[in-house]
Amino acid sequence: MWALRRAGNPLRTSALQVASVRGCASLDVLLSADTKNAEHCDRGCLKSCCCRQPKPSVCQSSFSSGSFMWNRTFSSQAGANSGDKEEDLEDGFSDLEVPPEADKKDAELTSEESSDEDAADAVDLLEVDDADSKSEKEPKKKISQCPLLKVMLEAPWNDVSGTLKKWVNDGNTVDRSDVFFAVLNLRRRRFFSKALQLLEWLEESKLIELVERDYASRLDLMAKVHGIYKAEKFIDNIPASLRGEIVYRTLLANCVAEVNVKKAEEVFNKMKDLGFPVTVFAINQLLLLYKRVDKKKISDVLTMMEKEDVKPSLFTYKLLVDTKGASRDIEGMEKVVQSMEAEGITPDLLLQATIAKHYIFGGHREKAEAILESMEGDMKENRNACKMVMPLYAFLGKKDDVERIWKVCQSNTRLDECLSAIEAFGRLGDVEKAEEVFGNMFKTWKTLSSKYYNAMMRVYANQNLMDKGKELAKRMEEDGCRLGISTLDSLVKLYVDAGEVEKAESLLHKLSVKNKMKPQYSSYLMLLDSYSKIGDVHNSEKVFSKLRQMGYNGRIRQYQLLLHAYLHAKAPVYGFRERMKADNIFPNSVIASLLAATDPFNKKKSISDILE
């Protein structure tokens, strides 16, 4: 564990050296991250932890945003967004995406400030606690074999209860396996409201006896439909005997999904007060939260982890590897891998891909190629590696290798491999080949979900092909394919890159209202970045306000971009520190420099000096 702490928290001298070079706070730089949307597994937050520790002692640790002091309890975990990963949870575009060959200065700013939702890399860190979440496997049945799911899909949104009541009165029966299958599939379609109404009806009808996991699932869905505060109040309605750890950590996971640090800490402290042990699931979620909002606290989490004698899981190492790699601290990343191997934990394909990605972005091509070669093995026997290595070879610019692997897949193509091929060929700038893969998919699968349209849309957005992007959006509508937030994010990028920022903002607003969806963080960030670069303070403040309205108020990047707007407008800023403090956001060195540059009372440093 000590080795892990050293890997997660480099020597202060090294940190100070980096800070002096980059002009950034040491741990902000060394412990930054750029994984994706944060995707989270709903089953992860509904499973009892496989690594339960003895009941903690009376003297326990407490953690809050404003203090690093250790007291009686400790805040825990973040970010398990219960919905299954669908197209709406795909990566968005962002100014934070930096290819390996990008300008070094820009890359460092990106690494420092990015959050999980901001990145748009080809290989993503799946935020699923694989060691903790030995989740129930989905029953092997088709939709046609589950009448309950069929009736739920056909039921009107405003009368699910009435439809179910009539269905049961017609002689149909409900069993637990059907309920599980129906809820799981409704989640996958992001029909959270229908899934919630199903569970509410089950309690009302008393057709099956509910257990803690059922209440936890209902709480999770309530958080998604009505928000975490209503979900928290729902806990009081759960029978005391079923108000266990699973219920509370489900609420905790949703607090983190919303990046609500204060509420997440409150919930975890409540869990400690109730005597729940510190588990590796809680640790991993805590790392996930502070990886997004305050990297300096990661070392404190590792200290607590050692104190509570919690053994790291594979997912713990994935988080730390991704965090170190994203900060371009390759040596630190390698130390984490060494610690993992010393514990007898073998990297899986996903972790190997994550390491290779960071080698690529860190400029270590030979090391990346060595990992990719080992991942490949016998490609015909190791098909799972195909979808992972194609985008990575594309990042390296190795088109021949992408085509070689794609040929292996073509004899018996899988959907996820087609998705990777589209992304890889798009990354290489081979739009025709990406279109060919996309077009051929319809020969094997007559209809496709929006996820695959979105992959093609991202190719057009990256290549600034606005006309093709518009045509594809129209085709999606004609094909009856839902235009989700990932599609909207791509359209915003198309317009922003074409210089039509106001059009992009209008499109974002109209389509999100029309389709009743919450746009991605990256969509707003692109608008804010564009307005800030031209010093448009009015529109920057408007987008910033919208971010807060949407619940995106726990990330420091938006504050930096807003300050840049004032900087480029050569306008003074009043009360900005107080605004940040009110939002529980604390300036890092980059923000501090911007505050000094825009402070009307600071005569030591001129705006022109900062701009240079």
C-alpha cells in the first residue's frame, strides 16, 4: 500500500519542479485526468461490496471540500451513473481534446483542467468497479420472451400503472426475473421514468416481496428522474430493515454523478455514522470524484485507504493509471503499474489500452507499440482486442495496421468492431472508408441505434464536413433514430468549427428543449471556449450561467474559460473569488494567475504580460 501511495503522490521535490516549469499547482498537474463521461454502471452501485472490512473503530476520518483535516468520518464515493451506457453517455467534443502532436503548452493546460466528461479519446476508462461489482448477469432471453418488457415498451408514458393493472387483470403474472430483465432493458433505452413507474407499481400492488436491492434501484431511478434531493428524502420511506449500505451508496453514487461534492461528502459521512465499513467500492468512487474536481485529495484518499486496510482492486489501479497518465506523468503511471503487478493483479485489455493511450499522448511511441503488439497476440483468437487497438493505431497514424486488423474482423463483423473502425478511419482522415464501414453495417443489421450514427457524425465533425453532418442528421430523423445528446454535441462542434457560434448555441437550446434532454458538458464548454477567445463577456456569462442551471457547477474548467473571456476583453473582474468560494471551487495556480491579471486593483502584472 505504501508503494501505491508513493505512486499516487510523487515526492514534493518532483512536484515543485513540475510546478516551476508549468506554472501550475503541483498535485493539480501530477494528478490530473482526462477520461470520458464518466460512464457509470448502475449495477455497480446496486451490488453489495465483495470486500467488506471489519466495523470501523470509533476514531474515523472526516473529509470536506474546505479542509484536509482528519476527524471522525470520511467522505466517500462518487460517480456511478446508474444508467447503462448508451449513446447519450458517449464522449463529447471539447477544446480539451489534444492529440499527441499538439502544442505542448496547450496539452499541459488540457491535462490540468480536464474532467472525465471533457475528453474525447478513442479508448475510455470504463468507470465500472469490476472487482466490487460481481453483478447479476442479464438473463439470457429475448425481448419477445419477456411479456412484461413488451407491455412496458408499449405503455403510454403517462399511464404505466393503469396499463400494468389491466395487464395483470387479464391473467398475466409477474416474477422477479422478468422484473429484473424489464428494468435492465428500460435502463438501456434510458426509459428511466418508465422503469421508476414499474417499481412504484410493484410496491403498490404487492405482487412480489421487495428487497433492499429493489429499493436501491428505485432510489437510483428517482435520482435520475427527479434529482438527488428527492431521492434522499425517499430513503425515509424505505423500511428500516432494508435501509442498508446498498441504498446509501446508491444515493452517494448519484451525488457523484452530479459532481455534487458537498452532498456526496454528507452522504458518506452519514454512512460512517451508521457504522457502514469503508469498502474498496467507496474508495474507488472517492478517487473518481476527486479525480474530477480536486486531484490534490487523491493522496489523502490513498492515506485513508492504507489506514483502513482496504485492498485496492483492479479498478483502483485503472483510476490511478489513468490519472497519472493524463497528467503526462509517465514515470508515476509506470510506478502504479509496478505496484499493481507486485500485488499479483494482471492488467486486463482495457487497462493495457489505457496505458498505451497515455504512452501515445506522452510521446512514447515505441512503448505504446510494444503494448499494442502484446495486446494483439493471435488476433483470430483474441478478437476482443480488435476494437481496442484500431483506434490506438489510428492515433499513431498507422493506417496499414488499422486496415490489417479490420480485415480480420470483416469475415464475421461485430457491431463494436464496426464502431471502432469508423472512429479509427475517421481519426486517420479517411472519411470514405469510414462511410463504407457505416454503409455496410446496414447490409448485416437492417436498423442501427443512434450510437452508430453518432460515430459517423463525429467523423464529419472532426473533418469539418458540415453539409454531410446535416444530411446525416436528417437521415437519422427519417430512419426514426432518436437524436440524442451525442448527436447534438457533434452538431454543435460542426457549427462552432465553421465559426457559427451563435447558430450552434441556438441549435443546442432548441433541440435540447424539443427532445427534452440535458446537453453534454462538452457542448456548453465548446460555446464558452469560443466566446472566451473573442472576449465576448456577455455571451460567456450567459453560457456559464446555463452550465450552472444544468447542474454542471463542480468543474474548474468553466471558471478558467470565463476568466479568459474577461482577459481577452481586457475587462476587470469583481468578486470572482467570492463566486468561486460560494460554489465550493478553489483556485489552482492557473486560475490564480488569471485572477491576478483581471484584478483591477493589481498593478503588478499587466494583461498584455499574461496574454504573451
